[in-house]
Amino acid sequence: MLSAPSPPSDFQSLYAEHHSWLLHWLKRRLHDAGLAGDLAQDTFLKIFVARSSAGIAQPRPFLATIAKRLLANHCRREALERAYLDALLHQPHACTPSPEAMSLLLESLQLVDRALDQLSAKARAAFLLAHLDGMTYAEIAAELDTTTHSVKKYLSKANLLCFFAVPDFAVP
């Protein structure tokens, strides 16, 4: 005996009702249909994995917020990759890593970036100010309007996260 089809889940309804709207919304802003499609799928994937589609009062602003965050992460990772490749262009030819090494280094940078996403905004800023700008604890504390003790805690946590985020690759 055939049973009646089950009603669509909250997630299926959310997807069916709002996917085309989100895709169109992203295409208008990005002018890149491929990236818009990827971000739309990633937006719904985040909701699906979190299993939090039930009870969303205003789906479109909710979806737009997730998509904006994913886009910001995408742009930050692209900027990181461009900065790394630009730095490589200014290295003497003998110091230029092989394509394999470059791929491993880019992968490591992306892993560090994902690890930094787990931190608070101040901890992430402290890490970047220390490692990219070479600022001292006191300078970072003044910049972030916090104490040097807090900066030390932020950096300890961030450094530990980054250390364990990147596997011990054997660079060719």
C-alpha cells in the first residue's frame, strides 16, 4: 500500500520559496552568476547543517545576512591570496617556491583564515596587528582599547588555534 507523501520540511519550504529570490539578489550585487550561485547554495547549506530553518520569522533578511557574511569571507580569502601572490612577485627568482609549495602555502593560509574566524573580533584584530603589522602588545592594546594582559590572552589563543589548524606539510 502506498503511503501519502510526507509534508515538506521547513528547510525544503524555505529553499523552494526563497532560493530563486536569493540567487537573483546575489546576481544583482555581484554581476557574477557563478559566484552568486555558489553563495546561494552555501547560504542554504549553512542553514541545513545548522538545522535551524524552523521558526525563521523573516527569511529574506536572514538569508541576505548569511549571504553577506559568506561573501565577506570569500572576499577576505581572495584578498589574502592576492596579497600572498603579490608578495611572491617581489621575491628574487631563486626564492620563488615551486607550484606545489605555493599550493600548500595557500592552503595553509586558508586554514589559518578559517581558524581566525573562530575568534572574537578583538582577538582576530590583535593577531593581525601583531603578525602582519608587527605591533607590540602595548600598541595593540591602545589600538583595541584594551589591556596588554588581554592582548596576551588573545594572541595565545589565536596562535594556538592557527598552530593546530595547519597540518605539518612537507614542503617540496
